[in-house]
Amino acid sequence: MNFNVAHTENQEVKLPFKTNITLKVKREDTLHAFVSGNKFRKLKYNFLKAKTEGLSAILTFGGAFSNHIAAVAYAGRVLGFKTIGVIRGEELEHLALNSTLQFAKQQGMEFKFVSRNVYREKESTLFLSALAAEFGEFYLVPEGGTNALAVKGCEEILSKTDVDFDVLCCAVGTGGTISGIINSAMPHQQVLGFPALKGSFLHEDISKFAVKSNWKLIDAYHFGGYAKINAELVHFINTFKNTQHILLDPVYTGKMLYGIFDLIKNGFFPEHSKILAMHTGGLQGIAGMNAVLKKKKLPTIEM
């Protein structure tokens, strides 16, 4: 697996309504089949540091459909690391219906399932010491992969050719990806974040890493919270795939593009704005989401 790659292409979106605004999608999802998008960027320098420190195990945290867990498991196998995933939710120990955890297990990841109450203590010294006693010495990667090294990797998303854009849009989970975008953006560019979950804590989390004030969060398109989805969003994702030939994930990029379309239609952006939206990958989670949608008797996402 080679972390030294060229920049990804920007694909133009054909907007289904009359406007003089230009929208393109940066296809970070094409970086790698299993470690795609922002996970590729976030893990790059963390894996390099783990190797430099001579550590042979990577431990990290995640939930049922975590793109991060899947990416760490695959990268660890290819790069020769033992991987340990601390998984939120004891009930997930039954893997039969969970494609994400099945994949991670196939890559050799060892799981520790903990209750949601215990999971909330994942950053405590006491909990981390207990994990070290159980699994031995490891390199710790936070939930979602966000730390200073992850932000450094995400600062490499933008290329010199992206300076022509006025607005840079990014879905927000733990805040690492948008922090890298903020830090590498040009002075004339505004960065808009589209949170995938509810909560005002994101401002504080992003401010830990972002060195500029050229950003704001648009929190009207989380669809009720993390991994929440309805028939309207599914319809948008399927229509986008059929018209633009770009598959979006339902947790992050689907919500972001839905929001961008809505903002353009409602005159949010100045005339002749040039917008670049980051496709941060996450497509592996669609299979799991479709299983949930089927249970709720809702339309599913076309693969």
C-alpha cells in the first residue's frame, strides 16, 4: 500500500436547476478501494509514526458501521500491523448482520466490545491502561482517526489547481478533515462544514487544530443525527448517482451534497461562485445502512 499518491480529480456536477454557480466534487473516494477518502489521509502519518516508533500493534475505537475501523483493519493487514478495535455496543459481538465488522475481522482485526457507558471513558488514562494490560503495547489512533498527524494528512487534500474555487465544502464527523482543509485553504476561500451529527461541541474540536478563521458550520442537514437517514435522503443519493455517476455515502457526503444543492437553490451563495465539495469516501458502510433501511421498510441505496 502506497501512501504517496497524486492528487485526485475534480468532477463537475451538472446541476438540475438554472444557476450560474459551478459545483465540482473532489473524488477522494477514488484514492483506494478499502482505505479511501479522508481515512487514507488521516492514517498516512499515523501509520508512518507507528512504524518509526517500532510498534507492531494499532488500537483504535469505532461503532457498528465505522469507516475508520474498516480502513484501519485493512491498512494494518497490508502494512504488517496487528490491529485492535474497541467497538461501541456489547450487542455488536454478534457479527452475522454487520458487514463492516465482518470485513474488519477478515482483515485480522481483534475486537473488544464494550458498553456505551464504558466507551465514553475511551480517552481516560485508567481505561487506556487497562487496554495496555490486556493487549500489550500499542500505537493509539483516536476514534475517527483525528489527531494532529491526521490533520497533517488532510492538509494534503487540496492541490495548487484548487485555488480557483471560492468555497470549499466538507462533511464533518470528528473535525479532522475540515481542519486540514481550513489550514491549507487560500486566504480568499471560505470553508463550509456540514456536520453529520448533532452537537455544538464540533466548534471546539475543530478549533483545536484549525489555525485560521475562514470557516463556518452549516448544521441544518444532519437529518436528525449521526447515521440518521430517511427516504428523502435516499432518493437524493440515488438520483445523484444516476445523473452524476457518483455514489455518495449516506452518513457524510450524501448529507453534504443534499445541503449544497438546497443552499444553491435558496440563493445562499453569491452569483458565479465556484464550489468544491470533498468526497471523503465511506462507501463501505452502504451495505450495512441498506440492511437497516430494509428493516425499517424504507427505500435502499443503489450500489
